[in-house]
Amino acid sequence: MFIHLQAAADLLNSNQVVAIPTETVYGLAAKATSNDAVAKIYALKNRPSFNPLIVHVHNLEAVDDFADFSQKAKACCAFFWDQQSPLTVVLPLKEGHLISPLVTAGLQTIAVRLPHHALCQDLLARTGPLAAPSANVSNTLSPSNAELVQQSFKEKCPPILNGGACTVGVESTILDLSTKTPQILRPGGVTKEMLDAYFKEDIPFIHTKNIKAPGQMKVHYSPGCPVFLNKVHCEQGEVLLAFGPNAPDDALNLSPTGDLVEAASNLFKYLAILAQQNPKAIAVMPIPLHGMGAAINDRLSRAAALTFF
Ligand code: TXA
Ligand code: MG
């Protein structure tokens, strides 16, 4: 069911969950201060309770209410958020904060981001901070439009504030600023190149087996069939997810011109379209690793991990 802005705000303010648009992917939102509301997110998504959520804020000032926001971290957020870049930062939790402990899953840190989707901004102005993971059942594809939210939850689908297709199409970059030096926990809409340029140093990707950012868990983003990477053509029964100008004309192509930003915006939608054809497997053409290619390859390699289980 699609609902209007005020109805969405009213539901959220009475501790119900609503699927909301952001520029990256749709989120399954609940009031970040309400245990009851946040518990509904975990139940609906079937998400392990040790996997913490991102808090979405209306403006930079709101972060001070619940996180220790150093000058350095504040400057970094101001820089990227002012230019509407999808950056999530992990910060130390502030003493006396009112965020539900379910949001942080018991960690002493909190992940926060400022979404720029206009409808989402209007909503946050009416609700205050919202906890929101991606609006899909755990371990399945993230939804880059409202229809994909419906497809994921089926009859259990929460009310949706429909804000159209997400322009970025992959989740925010998660940057850990609670550690001595910044670390990228999840590649996303803000590239490593952008972060290196901002900090004037090499900002490493951290690949940890510990649950620091469980979006990093190996099996994630499963489209429901095997995925093979770096293929130039497919075997019988398989379907090809193409990229770039050297692809067969009849294949679904993430970006015929080889534009990685365009490819990211099409990624989850095209995986869902191909999965619906019930193929033996999805064969994906090689995609460069630089820029947005890091996030695309990260999501694809997690989708492919299913193949080895
Ligand atoms: O673009 C996005 O980030 C989307 C939209 C809806 O905002 N949200 C999203 O949420 O991708 P989710 O739950 O699918 O991914 C959140 C990631 C998880 O990998 C979680 O482990 C990590 O953020 N995370 C949350 N709090 C954390 C913390 N305190 N320290 C480290 N990682 C954290
Ligand atoms: Mg997710």
C-alpha cells in the first residue's frame, strides 16, 4: 500500500514501521528512540539482532543529540552531506542518549547518515531521527524502487512512502570515524577516491570477519539463484547481466556506455528482473573496480557467495 507523507509521519510517530525512499535504496524506517518500533524492523526483516541499524537525521545538528561528534567528524560530514553525497559515519555513542539500544545492537558506536531525497527530508522534519536498514528481507537484494520493496516483503509488506526510483541505487558508504584513523567498512555511493582526496591520505577498506558491519557478511544480496562474475558470455539456461559497449545487443546492460554511476543505479533492479526469469544462473560481465565499481563489485561478490554454499 502506498501512503502519503503525513500518513507516513503519523504511523512512524505512533511507533509503526514504514518503507521510505532515500537516494540510495529504500529503507524500512522506525522511530530510533522507540524500542517497540525498532523491534518491528528486526522482526519484519528477519534480521539478526546483532546487526545494528543506521540512524537517519534531518540535519547535522541532530547528530549531537546522540553521538560524540568531534570537529574532524563534523567537518567531514558537513563536506560530504552538503554536496548530497551518501555517506554514513560511525561515531562514538554519547552518554545519556535516547536512541533505542536495539538500534546499536549493544555497540558503543552508532552509524548515522543524512539522506538527501526530498520526500525523506520532509518526513524526517516531521518525525525526528529514524532507524532504517534497507527495506528488504535479510540477505536478499536491496530495493532501489517501491515495487522491489513489495516484491521482497510480499503479503507482509509495510506501508510504503513511494518516492520513485532511487538515483544512486547502491547503499551508502560506511566510514568508521570512531577509530584512530578513518576506515571504510562498506563501499558505496561515496567512492574511496573521494575519501582519499578529502582526507589527503589512503583510507583503507576494512575486510573483517567480525560483525563490525554485517553488510559485509559473505552471503548477502542473494537474488535467489547462483551468480557468476567476470563472464563474457553465458551457458545454456543462464542469463547475462551485461556492462559496457562490448556486450551482446540483446542482453540487459547495466550501462551500454560503461558509466559506473549509471550501472550502480540499475544494479539491484536488473538483478531482480533477471532472477524473475528463473535462470540456472546469472552471469555478470566484468565491471571495473575503480570509483563506483568498488561498491558494485562488492554487492555482486556477495550475491555470488551463494554459489559456494
Ligand atoms: O544507504 C543506506 O545506507 C541504506 C539506506 C536505507 O539508508 N541503509 C542500509 O542499511 O544499507 P543496512 O541495515 O542494510 O546496512 C547498515 C549497515 C550494516 O552493515 C550494519 O552492520 C552497519 O551498517 N552498521 C550499523 N551500525 C554500525 C556500527 N555502529 N558500527 C559498524 N557498522 C554499523
Ligand atoms: Mg541491507
